[in-house]
Amino acid sequence: MCGIVGYIGEQASAPILVQGLKRLEYRGYDSAGIVVLDNGDFLRVRRQGNLANLHEAIDFSALPATMGSGHTRWATHGGPSEANAHPHYDCAGKIAIVHNGIIENFHHLRADLIERGHEFLSETDTEVLAHLIEESYTGDLQAAVRDAMAVVDGSYALAVLSTGSPREIIGARCNSPLILGIDADGFFVASDIPA
Ligand code: GLU
């Protein structure tokens, strides 16, 4: 088990994401990361080990962005490492995904994607999702996530951001919980209610 959290609203997202991940620590993890979308660019920080390592690595004053996602990972495919920590990107670094769960048919999907020219930077099952969404994305992120998930077998809760859709986070789930939250100035998505 592990955790995902996403935020889009009016407040700086990085402190909210890290706080959310802390509230999901009870689920266990081996690494953690966040990404925020700031003026059309992703800024990502990932660390192996304790959330304190991630917290120390983040310069919160340099991350005013008001949307982003975060992840605590419990490795299922690919060992615990910074390269395998989420969020993961597509080839162009324009799609960012955090994922809980297992993609059962990822070997076959990954081989097909490599044949079509995609470059993988991690050993995770999750990274295939970023590349599948990259192939489907033509400006409608929700449609691209739907298309991608149509060829995937397994269990997942995920949150997807795209530099091309700067005020949108798409969540999806199958056999894993995903909670949506709303408050006066923001929207949340998370693996569990405490976050
Ligand atoms: N299967 C994914 C991985 O190994 C996600 C694991 C998790 O749920 O943390 O990166």
C-alpha cells in the first residue's frame, strides 16, 4: 500500500501535498515525491526513504504553484530508488502521473510502447501509463486518460496532470480507493480521507 494526493486551488500546493502524504504514512512506503505545475512547467522532487528526506529536499519558497500531486510508493515493479519514485513523466515531460496499485499487463504494453519509440526512465509498471496518455493526448486530458486506461488490466488509483491542461487534475480508479474532497478554495484527491 502507499498513497496519492492531489490538490488544485488557490493556496500553494507543495505544503498541502507534503502534509497530505504525512497523513498517509500509516499505509507504508519506501520513497516519496511531489510534482507541481507552475507557469506551464513541472517542478518535481523525489527521494528514496523517509518523508523527512523529501521534506528537506523541497524549497517551499521556490514552489508557489497552486496545483500538484504527490505520492508515497510501496514498490511492486522496480526496486525502491529515486528513479522509480513517482511522479512519472511521459517522453516529453508534459504528462505527470502518480499511481497506487499494479498494472498487470505492463510487460506487453511496455514492449509495444518501446517499439513505437517511447523511452522509459524507470522500471515501474506505472510509467507505461504516462506514455499511453502521451499517445492519446490531443488537448483533452480526461479523454486521453480514458483511452489509456481502456487497454490496462490491473488495480489502480491515479492522478494525472498535463502541462497542456494547466487547471485540471484527472483522477481514475479501479479496485483501489480514491477520495475526492472540496473546500472553499480548492479540490483534493487522495487515497484516503485523512489526506
Ligand atoms: N506499482 C507501482 C510501482 O511499483 C505503484 C506501487 C504503489 O502502489 O506504491 O511503482
